[in-house]
Amino acid sequence: MSEFTSGDYTEEEGRRLEAWKRARDYSDPERKAAACAILLEMVGGDELRTALHRHPARGTYLSKDFLIAAYREMVASGQLREDPAMAERLRMKPVRTLSGVATVSVLTRPYPCPGTCIFCPDDSRMPKSYLADEPGALRASQNAFDPHRQVTSRLASLESVGHPTDKMELLILGGTWSAYPKDYRDEFVRRCLDALNGEESATLAEAQQKNEQAARRNVGLVVETRPDYIRPEELFHMRKLGVTKVQVGVQSLDDRILALNCRGHTVAETRRAFRLMRAAGFKIQAHWMPNLLGATPESDREDFARMFDDPDLRPDELKIYPTILVENSALHAYFERGEYRPYPYEELLELIAAIKPAIPPYCRVNRLARDIPVVHVVAGNKRSNLREDVQRLMAARGEHCACIRCREVRGLHVARGDLRLEDLAYEACGGEERFLSFVTTDNRLAGYLRLWLPGTRSPDLQWPDLERAAIVRDVHIYGQTLPLGGNQEGAAQHLGLGTELLSSAEQIARGAGFSNLAVISAIGTRNYYRNRGFEDGELYLVKKLI
Ligand code: SF4
Ligand SMILES: [Zn+2]
């Protein structure tokens, strides 16, 4: 696969790339002077926003990232005193790490995808479905898709803005993960872990073992794939790699629409994939696309309702990606022939506002639109603030979204006494799912655990670790990511909520007659479970209940 150089960019893409680089150039004296003035005003008590207004950096954008670099320099040279509160005020996007972990997205190299989906952009310089100048894709191409370099550069930028990096989630993106050669996948994960470990390992197993004790632990590993590629052997391999969550392209729950868009799989295959993933304990993130060829807002509403009505689906997380009409996709020809109509913005807004209130409290809506640079959008939604507009519309109607994301405590301080434990049971894939959560008096979510109790109609993978076992599929506690050993009074991560949730899960599983409790653990959280009575199995950590 050839390396990707800036010569491959179009003029417009090149301009955006230059702007991207400029925003990261810390040597420009004029911008530095502006940054120093801003920092001094902040020390004097000004809010960042006020200080920024007073000292606009001429002709270029002054990122907080830049400000933090300047702050560090001023501290190092003795111009300013080190002040943790100041670093806190300067943090670039606190929301990114407020859920307790920092995420690094890594793209796989360009490689043919087995899919022929007509809406999917085709850019030979990118893994299928990504555009060369999409945010996130830039870092990958700048690093020639080398996983080690991608992770290292992301760590450097997180650390330069003062984000803790001790708990890292790896998000592997690009085309269909399961279609890449197996050796490539093994190597890819090993190199990501090597980058976190800060040292090379000869094998994947060695890299995993090192990461268990490393300063930067991998606390979640996510891949994206197609439903028809989910088979027991594939899930087994994912588990060997340490995968904890699968992003799966559902796109539509109507065979007619799937066929029209050349998805190459049926709804029956999607349901089968969900049953297998749940039986293996993976967290399931579904991608769903309104406005596909052949859909109408009415058919989309019905389609979406199936996602949670059907007990064989009911994903844990959701990304709603309204179809985006891009030039280098087969869908474009349909549009030119007048056979495809992108929904006007108001129609899309209405549709999303209509389906959102039906999302159950156990699901997290991670995204509402894809971040495709607007120049590529031929027609249809060109606005990027769909989520905010939907929220505003729902609020005006007295409605709200009860999904996980909308209820997370984020940076709020919580006291154990203000939290109550809730237990939401629902049928899923032939068994019972229990969503245990700690909520505040005003229904904010401080943490949760997903417990799966397989039933007689659930798939049996016949993996020894899962014999007569209930499975803990997810434990998530919110709060600012704290450096190992750090303490921030009231942060949810430090109230022992995880331990309490696990013991509730144990009681429920025991009460339901299970002999074992298995947990799907990321490499870096194995020790956490070992310390709570779980023992190493082949693919899971397992605790005997009787
Ligand atoms: S499977 Fe995914 S990446 Fe492949 S063509 Fe379809 S949408 Fe694109
Ligand atoms: Zn929500």
C-alpha cells in the first residue's frame, strides 16, 4: 500500500491541511505574544473567553491547545507560577475525557471493502467510507496509517493540553475490520498497545501482558464491522485481541431498503449478529441511516421503531448517520437522474426530534451526524449542529431525550448519599438484560453496569468461560479522568460505585441460578476484576458464584 503524501491532496484539501498544521505551529512569535497576553489576563482573574476577545490573534485561530503549550513554556521559564486550577481552565475539550477515559481513534490503511453500499464515499487514498480531509482521517494520513505513529501523536497532543492519558480507549476505524487479513489485524493491535506501553513487544500476547501494568492502560477496544461478518470464529478472534465493543453497520431494518442500497446483507443477518455479539458479551453500537435510497421520513420512523421493539436488536449505543450525498458515491448518479431526494434540513430535524424521545434509558446516542467537511456535501444537510437544533426543538415541545449521554453527570460532583440504585430489566436475544445504574435525585447518571442473563433461546457459543455464566458486558463510572492515584472529591469514579454495581450483579446472577459470572474485560482493566475475585479464563475473567 503506497504511503500517502500531501501531493495527493486537491487544492481545497491542501488548504484545509495547511490550516490544520498552522493551528499546531507553536513557534509563531506573533501568536505566542497574543497567547502570553491572554494568559496574563487570566492569571489576573479574567475568564478565557473575555481574554480571547481582548487579544484576537490576527488572521489565525488560537486554539486552547496552543494556549496550554504557551502556558507550559511560561511556567518552565519562570514567568508564571504552576497552578493546576489554571490548567483546568485551559483544558481544550473537557467533555472528551469527562466520561472517565480518553479516546484515541486510529484508522486502518486503505483496503478494499467487501461492501458495495451505494451511499459510501470511495476515496482510494482512504479506508472505505472515509474522506481524506475528514477530521480524524487527517491524523491517520499524516502518519501513513501507521497505528503506532497515530497513537503516539494523539497521546502527545492530549498530554500537551494537560489531559490525563492513563485510561485510554482505542477506537479502530476504517472500512470493515473483519475483512482485513488476520495478520494485519493482530499486528495493528499489537502496535497500538506498543505505543501505549512505550516499548516494543515481540508478540501481541506480550504487548497485552505489558499493558496490564502500563502507565497508560487500554480500558476499551472498539472495532467496526458489518453484520454478515459477525460469526462465532470472528468474535473469538476479537476477544483474543481484547475487543470490548463492536460498532456494527445496521443502516436499515427493512430488506427492501437494504437491497436498494446494495448493502449485501439482510435484516435476518443483522438480528443473528446481535444475538451472537450479546451472547459473547460485547457492547453493541449500532449505526443507523435515515434518508437512504427508497426511504421516506414515514418509513424511517417505522424503521427506527424496530430497533428497540425487536428484542433481538436493542443496541447499547447508537450512531445516527443521516445519509450524506457525496460526489464520489454511486448514490450521486441516482440523485442526478432525479431518483434520490435528500431530506431538506427541516424535514430531517423533524424526523430526528420525532424518534429521539423513544430511545430507552439503557441506550447512549453517541452521534447524530457525521462530520463530513461541508464542501463534499452535494445536497442535503450541511449544518453540523443538528444535535443542538434537535434538542431545542424537543425542549420547545416539552420533550426530552432520556438516553445515557443526555443524563451523564459529566463534571458534576456527586455524593454517595444522593445516589440510588436502579435496576431496569428488558428482554434481549432470548434472555434478560439488566441495566443497573446509579442515579442522582434529579435522574442524572453517575454509573451503570450491563448484566446479561442468557436464556434457553439464546445462542450457545460453547466457549468454556461462558458455561452456566451470566455476563457483565459493561461497567461504566463517570467522572473526570483522574491520573492514577489522583483524588478529586466527589468524582464518581472514586465512590466505589463499580464495586457496588458488581456485587449487585453477582446477587442477581446467583439468584437467577447461574453458577458463574463472566466479565468481558479490556486488557487494562483485568487487574481491577482480579482484585474483585475474578479469575483469568481463556477469553473472559470469571467468578464462581456457587
Ligand atoms: S460496508 Fe461500510 S465501508 Fe464497506 S462499502 Fe458498505 S458502508 Fe462502506
Ligand atoms: Zn440523548
